[in-house]
Amino acid sequence: MWQVAATAMMALVAGLVADMPSALSAAAGGGVSILAGLASAFVASLSSAKSAGGVLAGALRAEAVKLGLALLLLWVVLANYEQAVVALLLGAFVVTMLIFSMAFFVREY
């Protein structure tokens, strides 16, 4: 949820301050991170580990999927979107990836 909100905010600000390609670049960067995170969560949910080693293997597998998919999607966007504003795309990507990694520290009551 926080990743989606941050992506929407970055795209909105980029669109207001700059132009449509900037807004789309920010949205694409956040979208890459969101999709990679969802894939990671899906792979992690498939793990039925019964030991600490199994849990670790499942977590590492999920992280490998997230990293691989993120790199693939970044390449797809950069290769196909000629008007991409690379700084905004990568900035939104990094911010949303950091938000995903900080989710561990958020408590919901």
C-alpha cells in the first residue's frame, strides 16, 4: 500500500513539475518495484519449509525472483520507452524498493 501511494505521489509531482514523460517514468519505476515485490511475496508464500534452513532457502529464492524480475522489468522499460526520464525512473524504483524493505519495521495494531 505504501509503495502504491509513494508511486502515485512521485508520478503526480513529476507530472506537475515537469511533463507527462516524467510522470510516466516515475510511475514505471514504482511499478517495476511493486511487481517485483508481489512476485517475491508469491514465491515466498509457496514455500512450505519445516526447518530454519528451509525458511532461509525460501526467503533467498523469493529475493532472487524479486531481483531478477526487477532487473528484467527495468530493462524492458528502458529498452521500450524512448522518452523515459532515467533519473526519475530509477529514483522512483529505489524509493519504492526501500519502502518495501522497511515494511518489516511497520507495526499494524
